[in-house]
Amino acid sequence: MIQKKDKPGELTVFISARDSKCDECGAELGKGAWITLQGSDRKAACLSCADLDHLVFLPSGDMALTRRSRKHSRLAAVVVKWSRARKRYERQGLLVENEAIEQAEMECKTDAGQRELRRAQAAGRRAELDEEYFVAFADRVRELFPNCPVGQEKVIAEHACRKYSGRVGRSSAAKELDENAVRLAVTAHIRHQETGYDELLLRGDDRMAAREQVRPRIASVLQSWQAAGS
């Protein structure tokens, strides 16, 4: 076990997986004890000896509450526990000052509605995607356009494959990862994100005329995203 600081003023507390003893006060702590490791020799110290017993445990789960409590607490300690299945320490929560939690709870109440709306919107977007198909489509974009900027294949796939959208990604050819169908999806992405096409429409230009105007730019980006010689 190695004690580390996640940031200045923040320590690590370990939930012991075996019988433990405090090397400072000599107390037998038993299994599941909360300890810190002090100094280069990593001697165990109970929370009282480590001067952390005034802190309150805040379990993981509420990201906003955790983030704000951590911000307002002058002293914080990350609580971790060893996972036998995953062979690593996993975060269980934080030890922070009680006043910090109270202040964070007040702040969370003021924007709870807004955060809930964002969560619902994100959940709705995820529900519209067929995850397996989405991954396959993104992989196909990366295969055909290996020089595509990192992460853009996922943006293209998410937009093209959304259920009930009528977009090219929902066609039968696209579901078979047909090269022409995938290229159409990439072309549409470039048209809207890499050219001034949308601005042309907003100023009232004819759609076909606007497409013709941005065609050279689309061709240039397509070529740069493809592998050399393809």
C-alpha cells in the first residue's frame, strides 16, 4: 500500500482488508479498520492519531455534492478499499469537514432542477443509441478515414445512428456498414462542421447552391482524412 496525496491538503485513508494495529497508540483495530500510512516506513495510524477523526465520511455517488464538499473542506481524505476482483484500490468516498458538506448541500439544492434536467437529457440521448451498432459504425468511420481527428468518429456515429432520426446511419446499407453509406455520414458531418454551409443557409442562399459552394472544401477535408493513396 502506498499513501499518496491526490492534491495538496488531501490524504488517502485505507479500509484495511486484514487485522490492523495502530503503530502510534497501539490500539488493535481489527479487520476493516480505517487507517493512514505514515512516513517512508508506512506505519499504520488510526484516524485519531492521524488527526482525521473530526472529518465526516461522504460516500461516492453524488458527483456534485462530492465536488462541492471537497472544494469547501480545508482538509480532505480520499477513502479507498482493495478490490480482490479487480486487483486495485477503489474509491469509496471522501472524509471532509461537516461544515463543507452542509454548505455543499445548500448549493446543490439551489440548482437541483437544472442538474436533473441535464441528467434526463443525457439519459435520453443515450437511450436513443444502439450502443453496439454505434461502436461498429464509429470503428468503420475510423477504418475508412484513419486521419479523421481523434473522437470525431464517435461524434459522426452518434449523429448518424440516432434512432428515429431518418439519418443516413439508420438506412439498411449503413447498418451493414456499407462504405458509401458511411461516407455519406462523414460528408454530412464535414458539410456542417468544417464549412460555412450553415451560415449560407441562414443568410437565405438556395440549398443546392450552398452545397455547390462548399463542395471543394468538403472534397479537400475528405481527402485529408483518408489514408494516403486510398
